[in-house]
Amino acid sequence: MPPYAESVTFDSVRGRASAGWVSRTPSIVDRLRTADSGRVPFSVEFSPPRDAAAEARLWRAVREFERMGPAFVSMTYGAGGSTRDRTVRVTGQLAEETTLLPVAHLTAVGHSVDELRSLVGAYADRGIRNILVLRGDPPGDPLGEWQKHPHGVEYADELVRLIRNLGDFHVGVASFPEGHHRSPDLDHDTKFLVNKLRAGAEYSITQMFFDVEHYLRLRDRVAACDPEQGVKPIIPEIMPITSLRSVRKMVELSGSVLPAELEARLADAAGDGPDENRAAVRAVGIEVATRMGERLIAEGAPGLHFITLNFARATSEVLANLGLAATRV
Ligand SMILES: Cc1cc2nc3c(=O)[nH]c(=O)nc-3n(C[C@H](O)[C@H](O)[C@H](O)COP(=O)(O)OP(=O)(O)OC[C@H]3O[C@@H](n4cnc5c(N)ncnc54)[C@H](O)[C@@H]3O)c2cc1C
């Protein structure tokens, strides 16, 4: 059992819920609904810092985004032990030491059901009631064979049910505009997403994509499969590209496709030298993310969720181009 699981028990979570304890923490759906009228809400994704220097950088980004008024911020859940401890601690600090509304990602990888309950309890103790529920990928090789923990869960919909039964939690799930790489086809992929929504998820956040048509088709597929679930927000995830090398790696691991035309544009900007021309790649990345944001807003997306890699600059430029950032000082 990981150390963060020791102090909190399932009963502490259930006890509060059964005593009629009701969270005053807003849900993500509430936040999207009550965002400034006339301005589409945005949110940002952080990842757990690996060391003290990375943690300092994360906090610089957190404070910059705090001034821009995101609807919520999410913190990914790492694959390894010490990163996981840090994730829980830093997400707790986001809840306690900032004005931001944090969403904790939680994956089933390597956890028994008891450990998952304890983790949810650890988040609840820090006032975190919004959880993005994921199955996760096999550690080491994310594209390798999935191994269920002997006392864990097989698919994310089971974890959605588990958390909803623990008490007053607001749950989101992942969706995949191009289909998840383990799904046999898009129809199955849609059915499995709808299962997660029926299990109690209130919204989904998509995998990153670079062709807005994929997002629009996903939205249509979900609405056609189950009109009742089809009204739940599908929040598109945008990654402003700042490095060709890193986007190639991320695309490979995520199962998304970098369209050939965009890749050629980025390669052209990167140049032939040993070090890519980051400024030129970044300029293309920001322009592409801005165009995607404009189209998604025009198509009625409920919000825009940005992968930040714990840097504020690229995302804030896109937000400025889209006129989405609040101007607090
Ligand atoms: C927005 C977002 C955030 C993410 N954050 C993290 C993170 O913080 N940490 C991390 O490690 N990973 C993260 N991921 C990656 C995610 O964990 C992987 O993509 C994982 O492989 C799928 O997770 P899932 O929750 O969609 O799984 P599931 O919904 O369980 O699906 C897993 C696979 O099984 C299939 N499936 C589902 N139900 C059934 C069924 N009943 N029968 C047969 N097949 C089924 C699905 O189609 C899919 O192919 C994130 C992904 C997204 C889109």
C-alpha cells in the first residue's frame, strides 16, 4: 500500500457522506455553466513535478494562470510511487493555497480497490471533490499489455461507480476523438465512453487532437448512441505545440494522429540543424492552437482545456489571441 494511503480509510469518506455531509465545492459542470457570459471558459492541465526545481516552475505557472481565471485546473496522476505521493500533496496545495478549483486525475494502475478508496479519502480530506477517473496505462510501456491489479478494477467505468458510491464526488472521464488505441473500432469506443457516463460521470475531457473534425464526430457519435448522455459536456483538450520532438513523442504515446500537413509545417519550421528552431515551431504551434480554439468555440464547445506541461507562456498567448483570459492583477 502506498504511504499516502495509510492515514485515510474508506470509513472516513463514507462516514462523512452518510452523516449528510454535502460538499460546497462546485462541480466542473457548474463551473462551465456559470462561467462569464459571452466568454467560453478555459481550464488547464498540470502534471506532477519530478523534483524541487520542477515544483518551483509549476508554482510559477499556477500563479500566472490564477490571474487569468481558469474554470478549473487538473493535475495528472503519475505512474510511479514517489510521483504519486507528490501528486496528492501538490493537488491538495492547489485546493488549500490557491483560488483555483482543482480536479485530481486518478488511475487504476497498480492499485487495489482498498487503495483506490483510501486515495479518494486523501483527496477528500484536502477538500477535493472533483476527480477525473481513468484506467491508466501499463507502467513502463504505455502501449504494452494492460494488467489488472488482482484486487483492482478492469475498466474505468467500475472506478466511476466506486467513487460515486463513496459519497459526494463529481466525476469526469476521458474521451478519445480518434478512438482509444485499444478499442476495436469507433462504435465500441463510443459505447464504452457512454458506459462511463451512464455509470455517473458528469462530463469527459478528450485526448488531445489536431483536427477539430474528430471532436465534432465524437460529439455526434455520443449523441446518436445515447441522447441523454450526449448532453453531458465533452471538453476538448488542446496542446499548443512548442517542440516537434516532444509532440511526436506525445502523439506516439497517446494514440492521437499528427496530421501529415501539420507535421510537414512543423518540420519545415524546425529546420535541418541538430537543434530544432524552437521559436519557429512554437509560432506554428500557437497559431494552430488558436485556429483550433476559434473553430471549437464557433462549434459550441463547452470549454477549452489546455495541456500546459507546467509552463504558462504558450497557453497564455493562445488565450490572449482568443480573448479568453480574465485580466486580474
Ligand atoms: C483527458 C485525459 C487525461 C488523462 N490523464 C491521465 C493521467 O493523469 N494519468 C495516466 O496515467 N493516464 C492518463 N490518461 C491516459 C489514460 O489513462 C489512457 O488513455 C488509458 O489507456 C485509457 O484510460 P480510460 O480511462 O479511457 O480507460 P477505459 O475507459 O477503461 O478504457 C480502456 C480501454 O478499454 C476499452 N473498454 C472500456 N470498457 C470496456 C469493456 N466493458 N469491454 C471491453 N473494452 C472496454 C476502451 O475502449 C479502451 O480501449 C489521460 C487521458 C485523457 C484523455
